Amino acid sequence: MRSTAEMAYTAVGETPNVTDPSLYLQGIPHDRFAQIRAIDGLAWHPYEDSGFWAVTRHAEARYVSRNPELFSSAIGHTNLWDLEADALEARRSLIDTDAPDHTRLRRLVAGAFTPKNIRRWEQVVREITCELLDEFAAQGGGDWVAMVAAPLPIQVILTMLGVPVEDSDYLVELSNYLVEGTGDSQSIPPDAFGNTTELRLLPFNSPASHALFEYGEGMHQQRRNDPQDDLVSHLVQAESEGERFSLSEYRNMFHLLVFAGNETTRTALSHGAMALAANPHEWQRVLNDPSMVESATEEILRWATPIMHMRRTATTDTELAGTEIAEGDKVVMWYASANRDEAVFEDPFRFDLGRTDNEHFAFGGGGPHLCLGAFLARLEVTVLLEEMAKRSICLEQTSEPVRARSNFVHGVLSVGMQQRSAR
């Protein structure tokens, strides 16, 4: 059935390339995704020495997400490339597992991220947000990413983990290097941070992962000897049906929580600010009617789509959108495309803070791998909007964004913002 993929590729002509990280330096290539969405069935996209089925429409992305028995997270990898077996095991985190391992690992940590438990952190989120916004206003603006979008989520997740907040700049630095690892070049040498591990065994092929592992192990040792009321202590002590995290599972979970708890919300807050600045009339609607904050939060998440794709691997011969898929084929869900699907979202390229029918995939397409931190991310975006509205902060963009060279994280490294008077 591999020839089926090759014939499909020939039949539809050349599939627009959406994997080149340099494309994303100018933003998501929405025109290319629109071309792929218009293709009947699925499009075969070449990649390295093989390729993958590009799942670009909302309905198919939902189906793949919600049928893990057909589309595995544990086989191969969840990114575009394959890993050797030893590398996959060394790097395997919650997102790279299927049931029953996924069920066990998620159960060990999920309790900390329920809506009820996340609401316990609202005051902490609000205090951090207020401090950052007040400093932003006092300085007359500046780099929105450095001043607000990056420090807010990292300070929150570090507080939850029990990590000293004074280490936040260091962990943001490590996260930035991890994003580099999703592109095609890195600015640090393989032995940075004292790394001696082969890069293929490290998440994102980055020596920054070594540094984050070491930091997490230090926290593990501290909390094993002196447990506190924090998330690291919970991870160290957590049990599920008589099992605990192994040290490797703990390291990868700590890595995942720091990266995902920081980078994804940071990306949403960055793109949200740019969209608010570009659409002042939409922000004025929220200022006039604060009850719109909930729908505004969801629209910012749809608009930003912090994680742009996720890969699965077919566990058996199957069919999707009238296309035959062979066992072992890569199937890649492009959330960046599904969140602009004309068949689901009315006027999808309009930034509409009053949008009510908004089943976006900013947190994945549902199913067992729905983002663990979805409630926390929503809380952080919501509180930021509420506090901006209280201060009548209206943003004006003062510089072009510097975007991450990545086809995976829709990252913004910096963008200038200043406050303008509300109309």
C-alpha cells in the first residue's frame, strides 16, 4: 500500500511544502494550507526520505485525535521525523505514549490540572499579571514578549512546580533553545550546558534538554528529602495503582510541564497582543462589554494555534477521507490549518472576539491527548484580558515580530508594543 501514497502524490500534483521552517518566519503559510484543504481526500507530503499524510481539515483532525487505537502516539514519534528505538525510549513523555502507559502517566498528574485545582491559582496568576502590566505601563511599553508574554506563564508554572521564581529567566532561556530545536538550526553547540549526551537522545535534539533534565533532577532530590505543597512534590510522591514515576518518566514529565506550561501560553499571549493591536475595534467591543472576555479568550487561542502540528502513526491499514492509509504510515494533523477550516469557522480569517461557535484545536483535537494544561492556559489568557480591560490598556504595535524558525511552535521571540489611549 505504500504505492498508494505515491500514486496519490502523483495524482494531485505537487503538494505545497509546509514543513520548511523558514516559511514560518513570515507567519503560517495559510495559502498553502488552503490549497491542501481543497484537495479531495488526503494529500501525501514528501518529507526527508519518506513522507506523511497531511491532515489539514477540521473533521479529519478530530477523527485522528479521537481514535488512538488506529493512530498511535507511541510508534515512531509525535514529530515529523522517526527516532531510533533507544532514542524514542529516552525521550518518551506523556505525549509519546498510548494506553495503558498514557492512562497511568496522565492519572499520576492530571489531578493537579482539573478546573477546580487550577482555580486555586487564580489569585497567583492575577498578582503576577498585575505586576507585569503595571511595569509595562510604567515603562511606556517595550518588548511585549520579554515584558509580559514570556514571564507570565513561566512564573505561574514555576510557582506551581515549587521552582524559585528567580530561576525563571534561566528556564525561559532553555525554552528558547528548545524551540530552536524544532527548526533546522541551533545557535548553541552540542556540549552547551555541560551536555555529554548524544543529541538524538534528547528532546528537540537540544543540549538545553540536558540542562532542564539536570535542573529537574535537582528539584526531585530536594523534594524527596523535604516535600512541600507544590507540584514537584506531587510528582515525586504520586502513585497510581501502586506505581510511581520512574526517574526517567519524572524527568520527561518535568521537561514537558516547563516547556508546555511556558511556551504554548507565551505564544498565545504574543499573537493575541498582535491581533488586538491590529484590530482595535474588536478590543473596544470587550472594553464596552466585559462579558465577552470568555469568547475573546477562545478566539485568541484559535488565532494563535501555539502548536501547529502533531504526528500520529497508523497502527493498521485503514481509510480516512476516502484515502487508503497503510499500517506504519505517518499521519500529521495540522492544527494551524484546521483552525482556519472554512467548512467549520465562518469567515475564519477574521479575528472575531465575539465568535461563539469556536471548536478550535489550540489544545489538540480532543481524545486522550487533549492538552493537560488547557484550563491553566485559558485562565492565564482570561486574567490578562481582564486586567488589561480594568486598566483600559489598548495596544499599538511598534515593531515587526521576530518569529521562531519552526514549523512546530508558532513562536514569537520579540515584538514591540506600547499603550495607546482607549477610544
